[in-house]
Amino acid sequence: MRGDSPFGVKADCFSVGVLMAVCAVWHKSEADVYRFLDRQKKLPKCVPAELRHFILTLTAADPAKRPSAQQALAHPFLAGMRLEELV
């Protein structure tokens, strides 16, 4: 990250969180994604607890509260996954 730029790893982690929310529940509703980002809509109860925590952590409004990429990769939602199982 350069200087006071708002872009960097924390912004990338935020983007991953948004993509996870879209893939999990709002792939057909752009308006719901924007309401979620504006803190006007919560993730639905059908989202499993570990995924919910992962998404909410990545999309924290305060970049200082977002995990680093390394911390995100160690999150319990991802910790037990193996590439072979996903492909």
C-alpha cells in the first residue's frame, strides 16, 4: 500500500468477502448486495455460522478490523478445505 491510499490487501480482503456473500446468497440480487454493504441488510440465517463470521470479518467497515490475507486463509471456514475437494 502506498501512502494514504485506501487500496491494498485490506481492500482485497473486503472484495473477497463481498464475492463470498454474492456466491452464498445474493447471486441474483445486486440490490441486496448494496444494502448489505450499506449495513441495511444482514446475511440470511441460512448462511452457516463459520461462513457468516468469515464474510462479516472480511467486510468489516473499518479496514483495521479486517484480517490480513494470511489471517483470512487461517479462518476456520477455510482451514479444513483441500484444493482436491473443491475441484
